[in-house]
Amino acid sequence: MEGNLNMSRNEQISVSESEQIVQITLSGQFVGGEETAAVRAALLEFRNDGRDIMIDMSKVSYVNSSFLGTLLAGQTALSRVGGRIVVSGLNESLKRVFTTTQLDRLISIHESAEKAIAALLPDTKKM
């Protein structure tokens, strides 16, 4: 994905931007502390600029309900302005969490960051 690596929120979160997509890459555990607050801040920052957000969770080992609520609030805010959040790289445990909570009905899940980006940019060649 082209764009600048604009900011690093902390060791667990990095953000890169292109003209059409914001990519947030996460690593570690997200249990409602500073790391979840940083995700919330990133989602709030980009919610009104017309770009979709792709969250790469391939290096995330655990999330709690506070993090899931952050994603839900972000998706709700983005959908109001025609945007969406997609996630990629969920391990089996996280896939079960998204399915059990039915968050997978609101946020599209993709195997890889490349496939998630391709889904957001349907006019490009699928990777």
C-alpha cells in the first residue's frame, strides 16, 4: 500500500495512509488499556475524512470486550459518512470471538492485508 508511515501510536499500533485507505497495524494484546485507547483515537482521527480503514490484526493474540466495543463504535461512526472498517489476519481464536459476538456481520474479515485492501478497492486487480 502506497503512502507514508505517518505516525506510530505506541509499540503496538502503527498507522500508514494512502489516498483511499488508512491501514492500522496492531500487535500484542488489546485489553482496554492505553493500547485500546490509541486504537480509539486513531479511529476518531480518521472517521470523517472519507477513507476506509483496514486493520491488520495478524500479530494480535488477544482482545477483550472493550476493544470489540471500540471497533463497533468506529464502524458505526464510519458508516454514517459512507466509510467502513475491514480487518485482516485474525487467528482462529479471534475469528471465533468475531463470530460469537456477531461482529463479523458488521465488519468484513479477510485472510490477509492484501485481500482486505483489494476488497476495499474493487476496481483494482485482486491480489
